[in-house]
Amino acid sequence: MLYVLLSYLLSPVFFVLLLQHKRKAVRNILVIQTAKIGDLICSTPVFREIKKKYPDSHLTAIIDPINKELLENNFYVNKILTIKKTDCKGFAGKIRLSNLIRKGRYDIAICLNPNVSYAIALFWGLVPVRLSVMPDFCGLTFKLASVLFTHLEKHIRGRMVIETYMQMLRKIGVESNDISKDVYKSEGSDIMVLDLLGSNDKLLTGIAVSSGNKMKEMEAGKITEIVNKLLDNTGTYIVLIGSGQDKDKAERLFESFSRTERVINAVGQFSLAEIPALLERLSLFIGVDSGITYMADALSVPLINVAGPSDMQDQRPTSECAIIIRNKFPCVPCSHAFKSLYNCKLKTRECVAAVSVEEIFSAAKKILLVN
């Protein structure tokens, strides 16, 4: 609150300085998206459509360090800057961020993470055009800070967040309804996948062994049942997918499977920039509402998404070959794009636990029969 009030007091000075920074031509554009992997993937239409409208502009993205590899091969992004949430804390953090922004001499800034720190930093950073979203969940401090943006697009509950973003972009002349996502693989990743899977056309089903948000994660026992049912009743091979942190869990899962000769443990073997090459080889991907699920969706890989607590009206897989499984409970959804939860208030995680192995298997069988 203190920094918002300070911005109010100094606003006459900032407005004079902003007039001096305004240019007729759009040369430098900044997009801020420091949320999770899935959120960044779902935001990629923003980068693409901005560059289509302003092809000669220099587009910079400020993102979380963990997501850097996701954009390194995205040719719509000219420069990547990384910051952690802790980097913006306190007066010193806001000064550092605003100085970083001011050095970029940005003509337009699009903030996809509506929060107080970015509202202040963009104002102090003297960006003439500052766009953001008024979320469906926000506190008093952000409401006060939101006046520091030059335009706010209200997110209406029931509308997809990416649709709100695209509506916001109309304020800078970007007229597009294309919300297809972009994911690019790194050079050499196809060779790595070839070394692991070989060149023959196996029927491959990938399954995520974990989730960054543990509230969404399927229990190990259920994963074992799903895999064994697929191995016993279809001809598919299973590919276990996860990060290096999931290696121990993957090894325990592997030992619980009935036909390990048809299970490929790829956990921890591929980086974020390399996983797309692996996903492209799949006939089916099974996961919860997580980053890898959205990566598969961007690549049009047939998938099953166990939605769990997530608000599918806010954000969901959009390809025609995506099946979303959700059971109805009074508490669902409880996790939203602008209000994420990481612990079940009821301590039951029933929205995930109640999804049966048979439901997932039936959906998987339907997809595999087509393939």
C-alpha cells in the first residue's frame, strides 16, 4: 500500500517524464508473464499476435527463470529477461525492476500477471502504454494500484483468460481471435528421442508421474492401476514423463507395473525445451491440469486431462483431440487462473481421488482405437 500511495504522490512528476518518453513509432514492446509453465504456454498467442501486428518491433518477455527454455526457441520473442517473485520485494526490489524496465525504453508493456509490484514498476519505469487485466479475484491494494495502468481489461468469470488477453490487445491494434498455443523444441532433441524410443512406429502412451501443484496430482496407486490396465488390455507402450525431481517416484512406479518390457522411463531425461520432441511421438498423453498437459495440447497430441480442482472455464486444453475428465462436486472449481490453491481445504482432494481408473481407461481406449 505504501508504494501505491508514493506513486500517487509522485504521479505529476512521472506524467511529465512519460510525455517525454512517448514516441510515434512502436519500437520496443514488453510482455510480463511470470506465472507457471502451463500459464506461459497458454500465453504464447500473445507473443505471436503482437509480432504479427508489429513485425519490426523488438519484443522482450519477462518470465520466471524456470520457464526460460520454453521461450528460447520461440522466434516471436527477441529477448528474454528472468526475475523471481522475491526480486520485487521491498523498495529496493521495485527500484531495481523499474530501472530494468526504464533501460528497455519500452513503448508498450503488457502485464499478464496483474499484481501491485508490476503496476508500480511499469509506471516508475516510464512506459507510456501499460496494459493489464482486472482479475476476477483481487484485493484492495491492487484495485488502488490498477489506476497506474493506462488500460485494464476486466476478466469476466466464465471466459477463458487467453480470450481476455486477446480482447486487451485490441487496445494496441491487435485484432485476432487465434488462441492456438506455440511450443518449440530445441535443436538436437529429435535425435535424443530417437535414441530412447527407436525409429519404429510403436503405439506410445505418455503419462505424467507428478504435478508441480501437488493438490492436482494423481496418487501413485492410481497411476499403477491405469498403466497396468493399459498394458494388459491394449498394445500400447507406456512412457513415463516427469522432471529430474521425480526420478525416485518413477523408479518405484516402474517396479509396480505388470509388463515392464513395454514401459519406457523417460523421467528426468529431457529438459523443457526437449520434451516437445518426445511428446510429438505419442499417440496419447494422460495427465492432470499441469504444464506438460498444455504442452501436449499445443502440439495437438491426443490427451486426457484430469481437471481436478482447476477452473476449466478459465483455462483448458482446446485441441479437438483433448478429453477433459471431471466429476461434479460443490467445491469444484476452487483453483482459478488468478487465485491458485495448493492445498485442499477439505483435506480430501476428492475431485482427483474420485476419478476412477475405468473412466480414464475408457477415454484412453477410445483414443488409442482411433490411432
